[in-house]
Amino acid sequence: MRIFLSTVAVLFGIVLPVVPAASEDDIRSTVDRIVKPVMAEHQIPGFSVGILLAGQHHVFHYGVSSRETGSPVDGATLFEIGSLSKPFTGTLLARLQAENSISLSTQVKELLPELSQSPLGAASLLDLHTYVAGGLPLQFPAGVNEQNFLSFYKAFEPTGEIGTSRLYSNTSIGLSGYLAAKRAGAPFPSLLGKKVIQPLNLSDTFLSVPKDRLSSYAQGYTSADAPVRVNPGVFDDEAYGIKTTAADLLSFVEASVNPDRFKGPLKTALIAARSPVYQVHRMYQGLGWELYRAPARRADLLQGVDPDFVLKANKIDPPSLHVPAEMVATASKTGSTGGFGAYALFQPERGTGIVILANRFWPNPARIETAHSILEKLDRGFFDD
């Protein structure tokens, strides 16, 4: 599976905000009516919502960042966003390609000679990053660590032809980020900071939370209400490692909605990350972002988080290089760790987006339903149900 991302990307560079302005009080009232019952139903201690509407940011906070301390959630509260880190990684890889530091068509064996005799060696960075590298599993087996991960990849036997089926996988996308950084000649965290986080002025976005910000780092809770934070793991930075605030995540979404505010490789990267690589059922896979038609359909978004879709291999179709922008113009991504549940949704042509952060694990469909309920009230043209 190969695609010229730059050709597809030009379809997604125009932003036409069409949503009328709403008062802050009206927006807060709408969000309050939806969020408070959701928090009660799912026993969520703390919650932040960020909304991009008619070019304006609206951020609201609820509950506590820690049940133990009772500290309220506020603008400084840091949440784990899990797999919502993947669009950050995709934006980085797209920028490195735009700068000619890497090519997403490069095969694994060129970057890891140790895998030259392995079937995985024929996969490209793009195959890895879009989960079509032959069925790599969601997580590493127990015992795999920073010292022996190569043995895992050497022993891997594809369950299907590379480039033909999608199987959502941290071990796949994580390796793509690791190898891209290796080819670019710098550690992944420093590249992400220099190429994405800092240029977008995301001053409250971290892979490792600084000591002077630990008091703002929310305590997460499992679905059984046990306190937990994400554990270090192989390629955690690349696949699920970001901690951020609602305001920063909303700023990242706005940059993805309106990349014309930036220039050069960063603009190119933001567009490429939300451009389709292939189609699988009703979803188009981007570089981290998951894409749908516009107006969005709730049923399509829910299909994107169905266990049979996420946890099983699904055959793909390469997209047409002339897909109309209005057909693939809604971006969506959930993110979870053991104690946090996040979601982001936006539509570039409407200039509308939403981010939701919670410090308790809660079901992906409930996050989509919550976003749907909020945007249905605030931007009635966003959905097509």
C-alpha cells in the first residue's frame, strides 16, 4: 500500500467557518446540561471540555483532579490522552517527510538491518504508521522491553499480506515513530518537542511531566476506581504518552482545523495528518487521525470504536486521489490509558471542534455520544443523522 500524501492533502486546506457566534453563557449552559449527568453516570471525578466554535475557544472544567486531595480541575490540569498522542506522532512524521528528513515509503529493513531477513522488513514506515504491516498486535507481550524488543519483531510472522488489512496496533505505530526518529538522527521526544509541540505553542503538553508541574497532573482512576497513572513501556512516547491540558489539546485541534495559519513544512504536516491513506468500511485512515465524511454521522463514528473494527483485522481499500473534501472532512480520535479517557472531533470546513478529557476510564461510545450531544446543540450542521 503506497500513496502520495501530498496529492491528497491539497483537498483539505480550505477552512470555511460557517457557525454563527454563540454567547459564552449559552455555551456553558449547554455543556453543563450534558456533562454533569455523564460524569454522574460514569462516576468521573474530573472533566474538561474544550470547544472551537466560530473561531473562538471555550474551555470548561468540572470536578476534581484527585479524589484524595479534592483539588479542582482547572486550566492547568494535565490529563493523559493515551492514543490521542498518535495524531501528534503522525504530524511529526509528516513534517519530517516534508523536510526531506525521512520518506514514509522507506522500508523497515533499510532502517533496521537486523530485520532484513524478516517478513516485517518489507513493510514501510507508512504501513507501520497506518496499522497495515501484517497484523502486529495491539500491545507487546509481557517481557518485551527496551533491550529486547528487536527479538519480538524478528519473530513476528505476518497474519496477512502487508498493506492489505488494518489492525489497530501500538506495536506498529510505535515502531514507525521510533524508526522515523532514528532516521532523522534525534530522540523522538526532542523531535516531537522541536517540530510539533513548540511551534504550535503548546506550553502545557508533555511526554514527561516536569517536576514543577506534578501538582497539576491529575490522578487517574480505573473503571473499578483504583488510582492509576500510565506505566512506562516500549514506544509509549510514540503511541500513547502525551499529557496535556484541555486548552492545549484544543489548540492542537485548531491548528489541524486551520493549518493556513502556519507556513512551510508544519502547514504541510498538519494537512497530511488529516488526509486519507486508505478506506476501511466507513472510515478513512489518516496519520493518527481517523476520518469520515462530512457532515459526520454518529453511526460512522461509533463504528470506528466497535471492538470488531478495532481489535480484528479489516480489509482496506486505497482511496481515490480525487476524493471530494466534503466526503472525507471529519476527523476523530479516542485516547485511553488505564485511568483516563479522552476524545477529539473536528470538521475543518466548518471550523468546529471539541476535545473531552476525563480522569477515569470510560467507554469510547459514551465519549462519542457526549461530543455528539454537545455539538448537536451548538452546531446543528455538524452531524447528519
